[in-house]
Amino acid sequence: MQQAKYLDPEILSAVGTLDVVARRVVEGIRIGMHRSPLRGISTEFSAYRQYVPGDALKHIDWKVYSRTNRYYVKQYDAETNFVANLLIDASQSMTYGSGKITKLEYAKYMAASLAYLIVEQRDSCGVGLFDGELRGYVPPKSTLSILSTISTLMEQAIPRPKTKVAAVLHEFANRMSRRGVVMLFSDLFDSTAEFIKGINHLAFRGHNVVVFHILDPYELTFPLNGTWKFIGLEEDGEMITQPARVRANYLAELKRFIEEVRSACARNQVDYVLANTATPIEQVISGYLLQAAAGASQR
């Protein structure tokens, strides 16, 4: 039977362990993509040199021109190796799923696939699981053997309330001794103001940050009808209501929340990816990689 181009999120759990799923997702991602698809996100500014005819105008630094009245272009170097830390929100709210896959399972499959891509190109990858604090951490390594360790850590995760995304981001901003990549996988059900401070800290330290904002399709569309009892997964109490009566206000508040996060990321040059758990993981990752590669080519 011919393998589907994209793996359906609802059948991922039947495919096998995390490392098996990751390999299959990566096989699909590589179709139509260039070698080293992650290389673009590790490109760094290196130095200035004087402009010569034929240089692309987009690389001219106009701020330098305003001070010196001379044209200089920025040069960038792709690091031979970079360090990536993948941080997965394993709090209780991530256990929600309207279908056969929860947000936490989706985050695990996505992180495992990206870890496989990173290590396969001989870069270093580490993974951390957190809720109110960091519960487990595999330090970055560039050997393929680390993938088994990462899979074991993910599979043994025990979700707990509550989320404190900002605390973990601050910890990693202080922990990473050299500039690297930090990828966050979370529904961001935490203080938005504190989360923004956390990504500010990482960006200020010179790290490339990617936020995968993971939400369930029911959270995005709120399609429920009738009378429902809602139980908070992170000790937020219970509420009985008719979704149809509050749907418009809910969707307006959700839109405001997403735009606030997206805008904060844009201000700090942080990549933001909204991931609907009904969307094939391969499609989300491929879309991000193409976006990152396009951004790197425009620097």
C-alpha cells in the first residue's frame, strides 16, 4: 500500500513508538526539500564589508549608511553546528484532545521529528519537559543514540498542573552558554505577559526562538451545542453553560489571545507557528521549514 504523503494525526499512535513515527514523518518532509532543511535557522550575522556592484541591495545596512555615508553589506555565516533545545509543555491542559490525539501527544511527535532532523544533520539537540517547573531534561548531543533517550523521556511524562512557561524560558536563557535555537511546544495557557517576558529574555540573549502554539480544533472553533459541563484541567474549577450562547465572545477572546502572542513574537523576531492538532504534523513542520529558509535567504 502506498504511504500517504501526510500522516493523519489520528492514526499516529497506531504507527509505533515515537522514534518510528519521527522517522516516517521525516521521510515525508524530505520529499521535495533541499538537503539540510534546518540549516537556515542557524544562520548568523558575521561581519560588514563594503558594497561592490552586483551585491544584492537588500543586504545593504542603511543605518550604517546614514552614519558613514558609505554603503556596507551584511555578511552571514551558517554555523557548522548549532545547539537546539526543544521544550515541551507537559502540563495537564495539554492532555486535552477532541479526537484520538491530545495536544501533548501531537507535541511529542512533532518534537521527536524535529529532533531526528537536527541530529541527522550532525547538530546537537536536547529536550526538556515542563509544567510548573522543568520535570525532565536530556542535554543536547549530536549522536543518533540520543533519540532513544529523548523518546524514553517523552513516553514517561506524567502531566501535572499547572503551566509556568515563562519560568522555563528564563531558566534556559540563563542555562545556554552559547547562542542556539529554542523551540517551544505549548498551548500557552499561562500568563501571556509573563510568557512575553520569557521570549524577550531568550531573544535578548541572541537565541533563535520558535513557538509552536498547539491547539485542538475544538478550541479553535468551539463547535459545541446543547448544555455542557466544562472541567478545568489545571485546577480552574467547573462551569455549566450552553456553548452557543458564549461562542461569539469565546472566539473573539481567542482571536485576541492569538494575535497578542503572534505580535509579541514578531516584535522579538521570534518565529510563531499556530499548530492545529487536526493538521498533519509533516505539513506543519514542512511549512515552518520553508518559511525559515525563505527568511534566511532574505537576511
